[in-house]
Amino acid sequence: MDESEKRFNAVMDKLFHAPPRLKSTIDSRDQLGRGKKRMNPWSDLSVGEQNSRGNAVNNLQRQSGSLKSVQPPQCRPWDRGDLFRRLATFKSMTWFAKPQAMSAINCARRGWINVDIDTITCEACGARLLVSTPQAWTQEQIEKTALVYSLKLDSGHKLLCPWVDNICDEGLAQFPPKQSFVLVGDYKKCYNALSQLLALPAISSSAIDYMKSPQLDRFLKGHPISENIATTQISKSDHLGYEADIMSSVSYDQV
């Protein structure tokens, strides 16, 4: 009986003493919950501050980005891409039939872009020039006026503009984009390669006439070897009959 009573008492103790423990745990949870609720306003404030700071940073970044986008292009007279970008702004609808002194290439070489009809502006300093002539003027009057305007291409920039006394080299606008000495060197290589042949391929007269142009003639006249090419018309039959003369002429041309 003693053991059974002890067991019974132990069970009863567990049953009756368990609710206070549960209550204590519930109270502790309530206290933690209240503490969290009290800290929530501070956390909300901290989140609000972070959001405000983030918005301020974003606004500064946007402002800095807008300032960067507003900055004018750099003055790079040596850059071929910049030159052609400015040159692409000149359209036949807005810059039509201008004299050579005020041609699109002369304006673009000095930092000007075409923004409206007969109107150009400097992409660096923002200076503007209106180049317009009455339709009743003669060609001589237009040419004289163009010479006056051409001086404005250099002096029309603002005081601190980087394009003052700056101009792109004429070679940047040439096509193909190679220096003259490179073109002459390539021309010599081609000529020397042809000089090694015993017979030149037959070329029809129509093809030769098609290739002729004043620009090509001027280029060939600037090189002494071109005289030999212009006067050399060798056929296969000539080479078969006069092989010794051909070899001597080839060696002479190589010298």
C-alpha cells in the first residue's frame, strides 16, 4: 500500500504542479512578445531611416548620372570616329549646296555639328552659327560670303572652348583610311609582284576604260613607276619570241 500511495501521490503532484510551470512559460513568452512589440517601433524607425538614406543615395546617383549625360563630348581632333559622328549630322535637307569653304567636312573638322537648317553649333562650347545667303545672290557673292563665314569656323568658338586653334587632320577624312606612304608602299609591292611575271594576263580594252578615272590618274602621276606601267603592254606571243629582252626589262624595272 505504501508503494501504491507513493505512486499515486507522485502522479497527483505532477498533475497539480504542471499548470504553474506552463503559466510561467506563457508569462515569459508574453514578456518576450511585449519586448518585441516595444522594439518594433524602433525597428520601424530604423527601416524608415534606411529607406530615406537609400532614397537620398539614389537621388544623388541620378543627379550625378544626369550631370554626366549633360557634359559635352570631349575634344579629340585625332579621333576618326568622332569626326565621322559629327559629319553624319550634316544632311542634304539642312546643309544643302554649301561652298567648299563651308562644306560639311570643313565644319566637322573644327568641332561643328549641323542642328538645323543652315545652322551649326559647336558640340563642346555650344556656340551657334547661321549660314544663310539670299537666293538672288550670284555665285561670286556666295563664295565671298562663304570665305567670311569660314573664318568664323575658327574664331566663332567661345573663349575657353577646346576647339579654339584645334582642327582635325585632313587624313582622317580620306578613304581608305591609310596614309599616303602606306598606299604607295602597297602599290610598289603590287607592281613588283607583276614585274616577276613572264606574261601579263590579257585585259580587255573595255575593262581598262572602266577603271580609268581622274582621281586614279592623279594618283599614278605622283609615282614614277606609273610611267612604265602605262607604256607596258606585253602579250604572251611577244614573250615567247623575245624572252631575253623581257628579262632584261624586268630587271631594269626592279631597279
